[in-house]
Amino acid sequence: MHLTVQGSPGYHRDGGHSCNNFLLDPVALTEALLAFDTTNPPGQERLCALYVADILQSGGLSVTVDEFAVGRANVIAYLPGIEAGAPFVLTGHLDTVPIGANHWASNPIGAVKRDCKIYGRGASDMKSGVAAIVTAALEIAANHRIRNGLAVIFTAGEEVGCAGARSLVDRGLHPPRASALLVAEPTSNQPAVGHKGALYMNARTSGVAAHSSMPGLGVNAVYRAARAIAKIEGYAFSEKHDLFGSPTINVGMVSGGMNVNSVPDSAAFTMDVRSVPGQTHRKVLNQLREYLGSEVDIEPFVDMPSVATDPTHDFVKLVLEVMAKIESKPTGIGVLPFFTDASVLQPALQCPTVILGPGEPSMAHQTDEFCYVDKIRTAAEAMVQIACSWDRHIAT
């Protein structure tokens, strides 16, 4: 279902949060976004999506809310340029991970400002980044002439396999082309030229059930899984990337058996591989199947390719120049170990990509998650300067 948003400052739907006219302050907007519970699962990003859609529309952007499942919605917004060029794209996701079992010092659904920080689930990953994008888009729309246009994409379901981005791309709702992509995931405002890929796999072993007092009559599936897991602990990939380092593998969940006094005939575990550029996931899958042998059945359930932009690309150079000027110090480049929506959007848009956002990467998914207040404002300023400077660069 697609909704073309109509409204004005103060307009709101479904008894939700009002879009008050504070919207050139990304810190206040971060606080407002943290009041929406978008923990995923289940997500339920629709109300938050409508909220940011209303704000963007009130600022002069053309906005569509793509409700691709019940309670799940993406936002696609455009600011047309003077010319029909490829737009600069800003993107972020609206969902957050669950709260977790540990006690929080303050309510995780909502914002608490303390000691120059904002606390709350999603403060770093990544509602501060979303707020910076919205604020930057409004500033560009109000005060800057942009030749090639601007696009803003907010997605649902990023945390569990980029479901919103996949739905958007599969149905062709993204811009047909882009001049560059900036992903506002948490990097503490340090530019990253890419991230590792992610291949999640379910692994299963089978056996023969028997009474536990007569184990010789059965085949223990848990033992088979345990042998496989022990082999994985010592597994080393041959690939290594100059910038991204080596791939990694981790076993995250294990289950098996039906009761204490039976030989288990089924067991399962998960594997998480973080791949590097040049390493195909098909090859990884074949390598692990051969390494673990016929006792283990492996099936992937999340497949996110790595993302990399040449550090010498003009867009990367421009981002570094802007950040060095804003921060008044040299800025280096990095790469990220976790995946982002760029795994889906960059192949569709075929453009240089930089990941840059105000959140603290070390606080992503943590108890008492926070973001520094000053970094939110810095990120919004940087996005305006990057978008406008890049627009001028590609026009020359």
C-alpha cells in the first residue's frame, strides 16, 4: 500500500505524535523519534514512518509511505533538482533491536538527556542518524539550490535482514540511479567506505532416537553438532583484504534433543560469517559444506554482500575534506564489521557509498544506549555540506 503524504507542520495521524515546528533542531527530533517503539521484532515502524514523512512533506519534499506489510513501512522522499540528474541519496532505518534482559538506568523507550548525551533504545542505532538526515533535508530544501536533486530513504526491518530495503528494491521504488549514497549508521561521524558482508546459516544434524539407557541403539545428533561446532571454532578463511582484514565466523545459537533420557535425533545451530570484498557467499557456503561434511545440512537465511568504495574516489575525498573542515582536524577513513541497508541499496543504485552517522558504533545494541548531543548536530551540518558540495562537484 502506498500513501502519498499530505499535511503541514502540526499534522499527525492515528492519534500519534504531533509534528511540531521544531524541525531544524536534530537533537529535539532525536528525542521525539525515541518515543516511538519500533523494536524489531515486531518492528511496527508505520507510525514513526508517517511521522517523519509528514515532516519531510511539510518541508517541501515529495513523499511516499510504502506500507509493504501490516505495520511495516518505508519512506521515500524526493527534492527535485534544477536539472534531471541523478540525485544524492541519504538513507537510514527506523527499527531498533529489542531492549534486552538487563536493567536500564532509564526508560529505554523514550529519551533521557544527561551529561551531553541522549539515552534510549535507538539513540545511536540509529534514530539520531535519521534525525540528522531529516534536518539536513529540510535545510537543503529551504536554503540551498541543488541541481541534481535529493532523495531520502527510510526503511523498516533493517535489523533482521534489510526486509524493508529488499521490498523497496524488489518493486523498483528506489531512484533509478544515484550520484552517491550516504548511510547514516553509527560511525561517531568518522567516514567509512564500506562494511563486511553477512551470511547467516542454519545448520542441522540428524540422528537415530533411542532410550538413553541404551545409547548404542541410537545415533546422537547432538554429538554430531558438537563435533561440527568444535571444527568451526578452529576454522580459518584463506581470504584477507588489505582494508577489511579477514573474514570471521561465529556460532550463535545451539539447540537439540527432546528430553533428558533420550538419544537426540535432531540438533541445530547457527553460523554467522562476516565476509570481505572479493569473497562470494556462494563460495563460503560450498567451503563450509565441504569442511563439515555430509553429517551437517547447511541452509542460508540472510545473505548480505559486503560494500566497498575505492578510498580514492572523488566522493570519498570530498567527504573527508568536509569532515576535516567541520571537525577542524584531519579525518581518516574506516570500514565497519556490521552490515547496513547499503548491502541492498548500493547494488541497486550503482553509486559510490559512504557510511557516516552521529551514533557511537560501540553503543549499538547495548544496554543504556546513548549518542552524544553535539555529534547529532555535527552530522546534520555535515550532510548538508556533503550533499551541496557533491552536487556542485558533479555539475562541473
